[in-house]
Amino acid sequence: MTITKRYGAAELFGQAVEQITTSDLQRASRADHKRIRCPFKLENARCHKKGGVCSLVLFEREADGNVRISGRPVTTCPARFYEGEIVYRWVGETLVGTATPVVVNEVSFLMGESGSMEDLSETEVGRIDSVLVNTSNQRLEWCALEMQAVYFSGKSMENDFRVMRNWKGPGLPFPAVHRRPDFRSSGPKRLMPQLQIKVPTLRRWGKKMAVVVDKAFWESLGAMRKVQHLSSADIVWFVVTFEGPKEGRYQLSRHDVVFTTLESAVEGLTGGTPVSLEQFENSIREKLGRS
């Protein structure tokens, strides 16, 4: 049986596409994201992701036209990790000794040539995205935190939204165009430079870097040599997964904690096994067939 596979939206504004009604699917695909409250952020913050796509998932279409979802969502919006403050509690318990850490965002970290931190305050590498602090002790106890979602490559989600706006069912609409999670851009190109710049200083200070990724991202990485004890680690990986969907939503859940050094993390982020010549040439043929 011939099965066609494509990645499409797993969640729109926090709603699982797998369980959404056709009328709600139409409304979500037409919505202005700036007017929709993000279900995962605090204080009624609005969605900042055009189209409201929280995650992608693999769709499969059989020869008879039946469409089903295969596997777990892949996180494409960092705000997805904020659900229920699960991540903050987990990291806080593990690294700073409290399930209720205070979260301090965008702390200046690097100085410019003038000696002022202001020179770099707006750059990604010029600041720590989040710092989790245990305020119950007199001594300042804290860790740094990075959350890495996955970029995707391929054609715009707007192509899928056009189908959704007029979808009347039955079942699920199949993604209109090809796209895929771009783990290479998300890992070696974005996350690795962050770690290489920030972790050496944190290590000298005796502080840990917590990195939150989802299971799909983690499984895309090369093998990392693990260390057995927190005291020997530079980076603590908090790997989350998704359960459900239940009552129209996926639930974020804890999956694994992994301790590594910076050096082994770089090996994992840059590692990979080359595809076979046959696989490589089949990819060329497939792309030629699309043009």
C-alpha cells in the first residue's frame, strides 16, 4: 500500500488538530494570532507565532485517501515549553533545590568592547535567556536555562491554512506542501553557539546550564557521552515529551534528564551518520521530480 508522508500542524493555538472540530479548525486557520491568548504563557500574554502553530507532527495518507497522524509532536514554538510551569519546577528541583524558583529573564552576560553590557543587550549571545533562582537561601543559588524549539524548512504553513479555511471533512486535511523539522539548523547552527559561548564562563563560576528540548529533537542528535553525577556535568538536558491528545490537547510531560560535559554536547550536536549513496541520490531524484 502506498503511503504519503508530510509534516503539518499538530497544534493550533494549543488545540490538537487531531481532535479539533472542522468549524474550530476553520476559525483557527483564519485567526489573527495577535488577538489570541497563548494557553501556555502567564498573565494572558498573546500568541507571538504567526498562524499559532505550536508544534508539527507527521501526517500519513493512504492510497484510499484516509489521513492519520503518526508519532509525537515536534515543538516549533518555545512558548510550548511553558505549559503549567512543568519545566521550571523540574529544573528548579534538580539544580537549585526548589520547585518554585523565581524566573529572571534576559540577564546581560557579555560586555562590548567599550566595557558596557548595554552594547550587547539586544543580541542573542549577549544575554542569558532565563535564570532560575532559589530565593529561600541567603546565598544566591541559580542556574541558567535555554529552551530550544525546532525550526522547520520547506514551504509556508499558509499553504495548509488555505486548505483548512474551507475544510468540511470528514477526517483530517492532509498537508498541502512539503516541509520538515530542521534539526540541523536548530542544533549545530543555533543551540551549539549558545552553549559554546555561555557554558565556559558558567563552568568557571561553578554554575550549570539547563537545556530543555523535546524527545524528537533529542533523538535527532548524535550520541553524547554521559556523566553519572551532577557535580561532573556542565550541561543538564531536560527532555520532555507529549502525552495524549486528551480532551483536545496534548500534555507536556517529563521524559529524561541527562548529564553531559560541554565537549560531549558539541560532539552530539555536530555528530551524525552520513546517509548511503543510494539514499542521497534518491533524495536528488525526489527533488528533481518536484521541480
